[in-house]
Amino acid sequence: MTLTRLIRLAAELLYPPRCVLCQDIIPFHAPRGFCQKCRENPDIIPEPFCPKCGAPIEYEGTCDGCERLAPRVFDLNRSVFAYKSPVSDSVHRMKYAGRSDYARAFGKLMAELIPGYFSRAEISFDAVVPVPLHESRLAERGYNQAGLLAEEISKATGIPLVNLLTRVRHTEAQYNLNPSQRRANLAGAFVVNLGGDENIPYKNILLVDDIFTTGSTLNECSAVLRNRGAAFVGTYTFSMAVRHHTVDKFSQI
Ligand SMILES: [Zn+2]
Ligand SMILES: [Zn+2]
């Protein structure tokens, strides 16, 4: 056994690898990332989905969020997990606690689920595009989590990764804003990287982010891509803040 291997073994005995979701210890010879339990039975958002945004619904038709926040400029959104513990804790660690390695496992899972989520659209994507961070945020964090997710998706699917968008304005945090304030806050925040104003050479785009909250960021990015000739923008996030009003309508009937 080489010294490096010995050191790695000792490190793993002291700090055994843990599941990126439930934090259970992963046995020594098992693959890293998700533990066996989370891999075999992922607690993903169950069908039926809102046909537009992918939120869980308990009634026919588009969800309240899509009705309230119309127009949805993206063609179709799908999100894997509801943003609640332990998923929210993991996303938080990925973004704010330096666990960029989580994005590798998350992106791989996202890639595996693409056929089920997007096959009905009968679309073949020309480019995987991450939602960009503003350069000041990127400098602070050191990585763009959406970029890492997109990179893994690209590696696993062969769809080219294209950093097509730049965030030119540092926007205010969105959680206290209502929908129209969110739209105003994001207006002009993103631009296409290719100079000029000619159409981009990608028709069908898979736009990737870590979380879908109201969809306003994805909507704004989709609008920018549409303005430059994208024919179809599918948006895809690892998690979604599932709003209770998506089921309220059903419970009131
Ligand atoms: Zn687990
Ligand atoms: Zn919806």
C-alpha cells in the first residue's frame, strides 16, 4: 500500500464519507455521493406535476403559481426534490459551506432523470446553460453551484455545456419581494455572452439552477434566451420551494 493510499484510508476512518442527502455514513467500498437508501428510494417530487413548472399538484391543470405568475417564459420546468430538510440542508451546504463536491452527485442524479422529465417534450437539447452568478458573488464563493450541476449533466449526457449567460447586475435578495418587485429587480440582470444581437446558434436549451423558488430568475433568463432566438427553453433545478397553495385549491373543494 502506498503512503498516499494509507493516508487516505486513515482520513476516511477518522472522517468517513457521508451521504450527500441524509448524512448517513457510506460504507468503505460503496460508491460515494448518495447512500444506498437515498439512491434506491429517492424522495423526489411525486407525480402528478403541474404540466408547466413541475410543482406537485392534486388537481387538473396548471398550478396556482403558474396562474399567478404568468407569463411563464420557459417552456417547461422540472425540479427533482422539494426544498425541505434534508435536501435544503444539503443545498445550503453546497452553496454556503464549501461543499461544491455535492454538486457532482446532484448533477449526476439530475442527468439520470432527464429522459423521464423531458421526453414528453420530444426535445433534444443543443446546450446545457447554467444560471450565472454575478462576478462578485462568484469571487466570494469560488464556484457557481449551477455551473457545477450543469457541468455534471453535460458530462453524463454529452449535451454541450455553454456558459451563455452573464449576470451583469448584482440583484437584491429576492425572498422579501412580491412577484412584480421580483420582475423589476431582475430586469436587465442577465445578458447573452455572445456579442452583437444576432440569434444564438442553439435552438433548444436546458437551463440549469440549484433551486426554483418562484421561477422568476429562470423566467428572466429564459426571456433573454428567447429574445436571442432560442426556440425551446427547458429549465431544470435540483430542488423546488414547494408552495402550499399548490394543494390549497384542492383542499378547498
Ligand atoms: Zn442517504
Ligand atoms: Zn406550475
